Amino acid sequence: MDSPIPFYAMLGHLGQRVLVLAEENAIIVRLGKQKGLPTAVEGFYLEPDLGQYVTEVKKILDNLPVE
């Protein structure tokens, strides 16, 4: 899984996922079916697109205006 940003993943039923980006103070929730075949990562089976979700959310967070 390619993700330069560390995250924790909670694995639900039929591809539901909750991804926690602790360093960014952000949570990503994916509902619905999995996309792609899961790959073994440190004893868990994760979909290859989870790293892409994390990367895209990080880009969004980096471009938010600072108050």
C-alpha cells in the first residue's frame, strides 16, 4: 500500500473502512463495497485504493485556508 502519510484503519463489513490520520486530525469514512482485491499488509488485508484516499485527503487539507 502506497501512502506517505501514516494512518490507522478500522475494517468493516464488505469494504467499509474508517481511516484515521492522527497527524492531520482527520478521519476518512468509506461506505460500500471494496474496490480491487485486498493485499496483505502487516497481517491485514487492505485494498490498494486506501492509500490513494489518504493521499487525496491530505492534498485537500494542505490547501485549506489558514485562519
